[in-house]
Amino acid sequence: ASSHHWLLAWAGLELNMLSTLVIIMKPKHPRTAEAAIKYFLTQTIASTMMLFSSTINAIQTGQWNISMMTDKYACTMLLLAMTMKIGAAPIYFWLPEVMQGTTMLTALIIATWQKIAPISILFMTYNHLPPKIMMTIGILSTII
């Protein structure tokens, strides 16, 4: 199930991130602490960008509905925030470093399960997202 209200979608992404932090930190090792800090900072930046994007859109439209994404700057910022959250090119810098500092099972969770929520938000807003930037991200992610 998904939410059509920006704040509820953001809260769901944050709960997802916090639960993954616990999984990353479970083994007591200095590399896991470093991986958790990198994961937390990157996801926090992306979440802040998402909140900023939704706030800009709410100011422009007067609504907090995800399907009412009309401001082009808000759409671009949302696309970049979700790209950062899923670790797609060109904003994938954090993903290899975090995965190296975790166990194989945790890396598998980060590489698969963690991408479902941001991708569902992209699916909910794809009609309003800039197609040229989406194509560039798709091509870069395929090449890299």
C-alpha cells in the first residue's frame, strides 16, 4: 500500500531507512559503523530534498497530494532525491561504499528491498517527471 500524501510517504521512507540502519549496525565492527553513517547521511540528504520538493509543490498547488506534482523544479528535485535514495547513476557514490562495509545479506537487502519504496514514488509521479533527465539517468545506470 502506498500513501498519496507527501508527509506520509516521507514518513514511510524514513521508517524504512531507520530499520535498515539497525540491520547495518547489528554486527559490531568499525566498518559497519562507517557504512551506517554514510547510509544515514546520504538518505537524510535525499529525504530533505524530497521534503523540499514537496513543500515547493505544495506552495505552488496548495495541495500535498503526490499526484498533483506540477512544478518543474519540484519534479526535478524529487527525481534527483529518489535517484539518490535508490543509488542510481549519477548519484550512486554512496552505494558501493556502504555495501562494502556490511554483510552479504545486508548488502542484498540494500540492493533490492530498500529500492521498492522510492521506485513506487517514482511510479506514482512519472507522468510529471522530466523525461530527458529520466532517460539520462536510465542510460547512465545501464552503462555504469
